[in-house]
Amino acid sequence: MPAIRFWSISGILLASLVWGVSPSAGDLVQVEVWENLPESWDWQAPADSPADRFEVPALGIPHVPAKYSDRGIELDRSGPFALRAETTLQVPPGAYRLILRSRYASQLRLDRELVAECQFLAIRNDGHDVVRGFPPHNDPPRRPLRPGDNEQILDWTSDGLPHQVELWAIVGGKNLRPETSELSVSIAAPGEPPVLIGGSDRIELTDPGWRAYEESEDLRIEALNTTRRRQAARSEDRFWQKRHELARLHAEKSPSPEWPGDPSENLIDRYVRHTGVKLPPLTDDLAFFRRLSLDSTGVIPTPDEVKAFLADNRPDKRARAIEARLADPRWADSWMGYWQDVLAENPGILKPTLNNTGPFRRYLHQALLDNTPIDRLVTDLVRMEGSVYGGAPGGFRLATENDAPMAAKAHVLARAFLAADLQCARCHDAPTHPFYQEDLFGLAALLEGKPVTIPATSTVRQQPGGRVPSVSISLAAGDAVEPHWNLTTIASDELADTYLPEGADLRDRLAAWITTPENGRFAPVLANRVWQRYLGSGLVNPVDDWDLNTTRRHPELLDALSREFMSNGYDLKHLARLIFESSVYQAQVPPHADSSVQADPLLPARRRLSAEQVVDSLFQIAGKPFHTEELNHDIIGRRPPRDFLNFGRPRRAWQFVSNSTDRDRPALILPVAESILDVLVTFGWRPTRQDPISVRDEESTPLQPAILANGVVVSSRIARLSDDSALTDLCLDEETAPELIHAVSLRILSRPPIPAERDRLVAYLGESFNDRIVPGAEPASPTLPLPRLVSWANHLNAEATEIQLANQRLARVGDPPTPRLTLEFRERMEDVIWVMINSPEFVFLP
């Protein structure tokens, strides 16, 4: 077999796989990963040991586990890298077809003999390539070939004996994203759909079969990544345990507050008694549980969760519910939109624009999922290690087309964790803040690891004979600023070696200055952020700028919360627990309460659901997935990550990314995703985050009720009684109209209807309920997800525009209604659902 040079194919996928139709139960196929392959490779296993191994249920490899550093930070694999796996195929004698699919070059071998191979497809990348339709299938249905992938079909006659199956393929390559796409080997008997080779389960290579398999593999590999990441991160556990012990000792130097009550009692409640503030009565159980669920998981509770909570008669049921929600993995999802705003995570789906970052969202989610202490999370961000485009903190260091990227990052870090706004110090000494330009660029130099030169674009120039600028200018273009910490009013520039790891560099020193317990801002700023998030108004406002027009309330309480935070290892969940268990959090919202800085932060404010909470709750109501397109314009995988990123198919609202290319390029419309983005943007989500913010503009606007009343998402998907809707199941299963209204109200509003509501809605359904079921009707085939034929490679083709505009019309039509319910009942019941969703009660926390 001739050698293959990587430059000639740009990237290939290598795997050796063997499959059996009837292996022993629970058998898995082992896949080996080979990195740093020689420039010329002859399709043989390298002499070195594999860089990694993992298992798959069958010969379908939609995902490869991540690679981690000894700090638990995701790293890029070499480009390209190879996969190898092996199993045994034994089927009854007869004629079969073997089907090999891969994105890049691959080989399939039987009993060590090459029987099929896929080559790297030659596709134009200038936007004018042809639109390749799905090939017709003359045999039983199989999943259409993904655009950009290759397929080889081999006629094969089995003798009934076991045979070795081997697949080799290369993943990624220079300037290519390391994606396996739909790499698979399957076998088809005459008249039967193809089945993936290997494993004990029958996995068909059909649309529903592959989608279900890919989703299950996504979750399985995600769990494997979590285990590996946590194991790798343990190497630094001892250092952080020492750091947290120092923080605890520092906190103990301050006297405990002498407030009335048992010291073991919730300190917030003791403080309220100390101040004499009169709180409103506590909420009822249903309101408390809905509020808690939204704040801790980012989504309204399910009916089963509500029923279980109501059925709990133990006196500490609320405390138990709080612990269960804090242990829920959705805790990480609930915080993501907030930290994406605060840290200005701003990746671009298509080619970087001004101040774009890498997608470090995956690191943030993993850190929150692992409950990483906040001082450690900050240190990871400051180190900026790992993959730039794969989701690691390396993406935080990226600031495309920015003349001083590290100054931009220093501004984000200072505002997020020190409530110090250095934005004006970018071009001159800040006129309204106690910061000089040298302060900001000293931090930038610490991040850069060397002196930073002031760019001409970050200066205010004075023209000869011109007006003298009203701001002071202490640095000029070309001046070099040495790495230094000059925010001595926040933390001393003296730094004990006990706060530094072995071999500490300048970034480690900066991280220590930010997070040291002697820092007078770090712990209070974080405690204040959590308070503002859950009560609506901070104890200090604004939460991210403590040096200008600051309103400070209840400083004793903030000091106590800060000490608790430090004493408990900077554990975000510990702060949340204190707040959730307090009478302040559990109190009823006073009439006309708002989150303005004038409001007493000890009184809970009326809070509206965030954009992410609105979208996630809507889809949970219907029990539907988003069914969006893959958030990726290079679906054939031929362009580098610096130009195109693949954000996959989102499962939660924070995973969306803006698609700004559709304005002048209609072929790049992502119609299903954009219908959801419309809701997000209307409720305050930012399509770009070029600057950090801590509080979104969440003023009510006429567009918000309008998009819930008339938008595609609610009218054509959530309120639509389609055959993939949980609401449709309720309509078919509930035996009486009152029971149906009760069940739907519980699902949407997290409470039973009051008698007047129930009676009115039952009357509206009228006799249509009794005759609602159409005998013998079969479920309708779903319209979504839409097929994907258009990518960057062919988006300038006129046919591509026609296809995407047609897809846009389909997306607006929405999910097909079920034929199993009569038209009269279905339309009346959809009205009921629509009314509940469009009530103010749905979009506000109780």
C-alpha cells in the first residue's frame, strides 16, 4: 500500500474496528487513538503506543473523547490524528452489503485484506460548489450521506464463519477541524436496513437510528470526559487545599458577628433580626419551589418534581429540595448565560470579527459542573491554557482584531472579580476612576508575560496648536509598560510565596493577586454578585464598578457572607445554599417591588425570567428538543477553526450563538435556530458580547408579549399539539377535562388551577373533549429537523438560496399537528396552552 503524505490529503481518519452481529452481551469495541503521526504514513499502526483508548458500542464513532492536561484543561490533539479499532463479524451464510462512511480518508479491511476505502472528497470552497442532493436509495431506507462525507458500498458473501473487520481513518489535519462526522461501518442483509457492526444492540443506519445513537454517544462521551477531567485535575488538589486553608485562617481573624440567635442558624436570618427589617410572609410551597428551580437549574420544574415536593411531609422539605437542586447537574446550565455576559465570551460562528473570543464556554460549563472553587476557576482563566477553539481557557486569551488583546482581558478580569472598571484607562488615565493607563497595561503585561507596548490606537493624541485634551495622558504610543500589579488600594503588591504553585509564572502571580484572601475585593465582589442574582438587587450597586457612584447597603452582612465564602473554599454553592435557606429568599415579593438600586436588597425584588430561562422552560413544557440545525456553516469540514466553528446542536439555550451572516447571505439562514434566537434576543440575550456586562437590560417591551403571542416558537411549536409533544400525550391520556386542565397548568405554571380558572377552561373545551380522539389515526411524521444541503462551500449557488428560503418557510409552519385529535378539540386546547404561556405569571419568578 503506498504511503500517504498528510499535505496531499489535508487530513485523514484512522481506525481499526472489528464487529460481530451477535457478540456476547455488553461487548464494546475498543478504539485506539494515535497522535503525532509521521509525515508519510503507510496505513500501519505506528511503533509507539496509542496516545489514548476508548470504547464504543458499535462501529459508529460520532465523537472522540477530549484530551486533558495534568490540570484538567482540554488540549488539542495533533493534526491529524488516527483511530484504530477491531472486532469480529459473524453472520449466517448469504449475500450482504458492507457500507463504509467517513469524512476523510479511511480503509476497511476484512481478515487484514483491504476491501474498501474512502478518499478525501474534492469540493470547491469558494462558495460556488454545486448543491449535492441526497442520492436515491434503491435498497431499504438508510440515512442520507452527510454532505462532505464519502461512502463506499461493498457486496460481500458470508460463509458463516467469523471474520476480522478492520477500519482505519484519519481525523482532522492541518487547518481542519478534528471531527469524525458520521464515521461508521455497517452491514445490510437483502431487503433490510443497514445495521452498525458491533455491540449487542441493533443500531440501524437510518435517520432515527443514527440520531438516537449519536445523542446517546454524546452523553456517554460527555460523562467519560467528566471522569477523565476530574481525575486529571486532582494533581493540583493539594495545592488548592493549602490555599483554601490559608483563606479560612484569614477569615477567622475577623470577629464573628454578634447577632441574635444560635450561631448555627442561617446567618442571613440572624442579620435580619439584628436590623429589625420586617420581611413579608414566606411564599407557599409551590411558589418557593418554582423560584428555587428556576434559580438553581435555569428551568421551571417538571410536574413530577412538583408532585414529589408536595408529597414530602417532612419539616425540612425545603432544605432537602435545596440540596437536591444544588446537586443537580443543571446547576451549571443555570449560571452559564450570566458568566458568558460577565466574561464577554464572544465566539463567532463565521470568521472572527472585532474582539471575538474563542468558545471558552465549554470550560465554564465544566468548571461549574465540577463545582470548581471560584479562585481556581479564575486562576484557570488567567493562565489561558489549552485549546483556543475547542472550548478551553485558551479561548479566553483570543481577542481578534484588537490592538491590545491582553489589555481587553485585563479589563474583563478586573471588572468581573474586582468590580474595578478600567475601561477608560485603555486610552488615557481614567477621569472618574482611580486608575491610570499604566495600571491597566501593567496587568496586560502580566498576562502577556513580558512588557507591553502602548499601541498608537490606544492613545489620545494632541495636535500641535490644538485643544488640550480634558483627560490626563501619562503614556504615549510606543511606551513599554513592565509587568506589575499597581492596584494597591485593592490588594498589596506584596505576595506571599505560599499563594503560588511551583514554577509560578507571571500569570500565576496575577491570579494570586486577584484571588488572595488579603484582596479586599475578590470575596465581597463574588458574594455580592450571588446576592444580586438571587434577590434582584446587590448589597453594593453597581455590582461591577465599586469606584463610581456606588450604593452600599448592609455592609455587615456582606462582610459576613465574604467570610463564609472564604472559609468554605470559595464554594459558589455554599453561598447559594445560605441565600436559598434564608427567610429573605423565601419571602413573598412585595407589591410593586423592583430591582432598582434604591430598593432595600433585603427585600426580594420582582424578577423576570432571563432569556435562557424563557426558552428552556418553553421547550420543557412541550417536552420537545430544539431540533435546530447544527450551528455550523462549514458542514463539510473543509475550513480551519479560525474561520469556522462548529457549535453542534444546542440542548440548552446558553449554547446558542448568533448567526449574523443571514442578513446579506440568505443561503446561510439557519431558520429553526433563528426562530429561537428571536425569542432570546427579545428577552435580553446579547447576540454579541464584545464588552462585559453584569446586568442585562431586562425592561419589559411590547416585543416580549408579541413574540410569545405570535412568534414561531410558541404558536407553531410549543402550543402546537404535535405527535412529539408531551402536551399531546396528556390530551390522549387524561380521562376527564378537569384532570387535563390540572395537568397542563401544573406543567406550565407549576401549580394547579384555581377553581375559577379550571371551570372556565373546562367550559371552553366543552363537548370537544369527549370526542377528541380520532379512532385509528396514526402519528404524523415530523417536519423537523430539516435536512442540510447548504454550506459555505455552495452558499453562493442560486439553488442554495432557494433551498434555504424553502426551509425557512417550513420552519415557520412549525411542527405538524397530530391527526390523532379532532381539529375542534386540538385548536381549543392549543388556545388553552397559549393563554397560560402568555400570562404574566409565566415570565416572572413567583
